[in-house]
Amino acid sequence: MLRQLTLTGLGITATLYITVFLLLRFGQNRLIFSPDNQIKSTPQEYNLDYQDVWIDIDQDQIHGWWIPATQPNAPAILYFHGNGSNNGDLTEIAAIFHQLGVSTLFIDYRGYGKSSSIFPNETRVYEDAEAAWQYLTTELQIPPQQGFVYGHSLGGAIAIDLATKHTDMAGLITEGTFTSMKDMVDLMPLFKIFPLNWLITQRFDSLAKIKSVETPWLIFHGTADEIIPLTMANQLSLAASEPKQLAVIVQANHNNLPEFGGEEYLLTIKEFMQSVLSSRIETITNS
């Protein structure tokens, strides 16, 4: 009787284990992405001139904001937000970037904001990023050599993936991003009971990808980041090719780095962009 009860208990445990594993494997994009459809503010709140843009992708559309610089022929930033944000959370960032004298394209992945409501996954957000880059360089006619890509948190992984496909982009900027999704899950003891190499399908493996990226890269990270440890920024920096720059903002956390960094943050971006553009001009002149 005791043996039968033990076998029954083991069977229930095994069934539960397998069920949870399958739910996590096939539904993990529902844990990674937290789409928000409410647009809390627009660039008008900061008196910025902007245009709503719609980018077609398959049968869907991506919504974005194009905020042109006041000066013609200015460089541009294509911005990718994190997993729980949308364009409506980024108007303060838009105002900060506007101070730099650059044009900016903010986009919401499908599932976020006003974009088509299909639920996102790793493949789809990479497709959205590619469509946004094509829109920036063709419809908006920004030369790739003047286009910078900026990604925050999960958006950093998306930006890194895009950089592997477009070696002609001017530069890459990431803020508070991670090495890979597996490394993030490794930080959660509960999930260590599962074989992670089999479990993780949404890999976002930036550490592997960055080794092939030759685009100039500026890496921001806060020492008080409570979500993604600074050690991951160090790992990414060590794996990256030159030119690269790791800018650590003391006491900044995951979501307040631009505001906390203040003038240091602005100056770092400005000097990085100027250095990249000057280097490109020098290369063209000497060729």
C-alpha cells in the first residue's frame, strides 16, 4: 500500500513537473512581454513637433513617432523600448534627445501602444526592428551612416540583433541591457529545477551576437540597477570589439538612468555621436 502511494505521488509530481515545463516552454513570451496599450502622453507635452508614422509589416502595422531635429541633415536615433513600456512612457526621453539636436524615431512593437494587437515574441520584435530601420533609411531618407540605434533593457537585445544585420549603421547605444535570456533566468532560483537549454526558446542571446558586431557601441548601465546586474554590462563590454565604451552611472537604477545621469548622460551621448561621425568623415576623406 505504501509503495503504491509512493508511486502515485511520484507520478503526480512528474506530471506536474512536465506540465509546468511545457507551459513555460510554449508560453514564455507571455512572461517576457508585458504589452501596454495605454498611451499616457505624447511629445506635444514637451512642445515637440512630431508626426505619427505607420509602418506596414505583413498584414500588420507598427505605430511610431518621428520627431525631426530643428536643423536639417541631423543624425537620427531609432529607439527601442523595454518589455513593459510603450511610446507614451518615453516623451521625457524624447525631450532629452531633442536637446542633442538629433531626429528621433520611436516605435512600438506589435502588441504595444497603437501598433497591431498581435502578441509579440522574439522573432516578431526583430522583424519590427528591421521594418523600422528600413523606414528610417528609405522613407525618412536618413543615410545609414547617420543612423544610431538605441535600446533600453529588452530593447537593447533588439538593437544588438539589428546591428548584426546592418554594419553600415553609425552606432549602437544600449542602456541597462542583459547578456541573454538564459542568464536572466539563471538569476531566478525557482527555474533552476528545469533544463534551461531546453526550456528557453526566447533566447535574446546578445552575448553571442555582439562578438560579430563591429559597429561603435556605447553601453550605459547603472550601479543600482535592481533588475539587470552591472556584471552583465561588463560581460558584454569584454566580448565586444572596438570601438566600444562602457559608461557606468553611479546610483542609477534600471528605469531612471537618463534622468539620474543628467548632464553626464547627455554629454556622453553627444561625444560618442560626434566621435563616430567625425571618424566616418575622416575615413571617407582618406579613402
